[in-house]
Amino acid sequence: MNGIHMKKKSQTDWKHLDTIEDDKIDFSDIPRLGSDFWKKATLRMPEKKDSVTIRLDHDVLSWFKKMGKGYQTRINAILRSYREVHSH
């Protein structure tokens, strides 16, 4: 897959996608991006993440986990928002 090493196995059925001709792909739910979009587009690399151990109340962590995949990303976003509000 383009030489990109992924930590998690993709759930995409790549073999099936390889069998579909481009003109048979349904793009109806994706808006066309015009040249103005690409003129203004900038590459944003993800920020480096630090791995930490943190103690959270069981009910708090359970609540986030119930929201499904990406709960750690949501916790990070909430902490970032809190930091931005309190960084005057």
C-alpha cells in the first residue's frame, strides 16, 4: 500500500476495490474540489503524540470508551480545548 506502514490492519477490502473500474465508483456524496480549493490547500502533518500513563476515574474512562473507536483522540481534543480556553 504505497510503502506506508500502518500500525493497524486496514479493514478496507482492497482486492474488491481493485476490481472496480474508476467510472463505476459512486462519487455522488463527495463534492468536487475546484482549483480554488487546491490553491488554498496546505499540508498539515499530524503533531507528534507522547505516550503517557494517566489515572482516570473508572466511570469517566468507561463513558469515553462507550463512544467507540477514537476515545483517546476525543479525550485529547477535550484537553486541548480546555488548554486553549485557559491559556490567556
